[in-house]
Amino acid sequence: MKITEVSIYPVNEERLKAYVTITIENCFVVRDLKIIRGNNGLFVAMPSKKRKDGQFKDIAHPLDQDTRSEIETAIFEAYENEIKSMGESLDDLKASSES
């Protein structure tokens, strides 16, 4: 599997940092991934849907750790490039999430 495109859509919210769209091998698109600032730093949340019982269920997600790591690496690299173009750095964001 090769991720051929990553689009980052930054938002200015306390925990939600960006929406993400990835394209896999120029033929499959996954939208509405999120970069979230959690208690232990930034993480990628998969697209999910709220169920009738109020819980959220992923509607798309990797089935193994290698695939998850590949997706996260591509997303964080694109996110870092995006925020650098905005004059910030990923270290600045990580530091602000630890305070």
C-alpha cells in the first residue's frame, strides 16, 4: 500500500488541530481523519460515526500496526510541512500540548 497524497486542513481549536484526507495508490480516498491533541501529544483519529447509543465507531481503520504507522507517518510529515508554512513547528505544538 502506498499513500500517494495527503491533504491537511488546519483548524484552530483547543484539541482538534486538523482534518486530513489521504489518497491510497491514486485510487482510494479516505476523508475526515483528524489530528487531535491528546493528553500524551498529537495522534491521528480515524473517521468515525456516532451510533444511536451515543458512542463513536470507526468507519475506516487500518487492520495492523504497520499500516497504521505508515498512515500516521505520512500524515504527521504533511502536517509538519503545513504548519511550517504557517510559521510554526511541530515541536511548538507538542510543547503547547504538554503545558
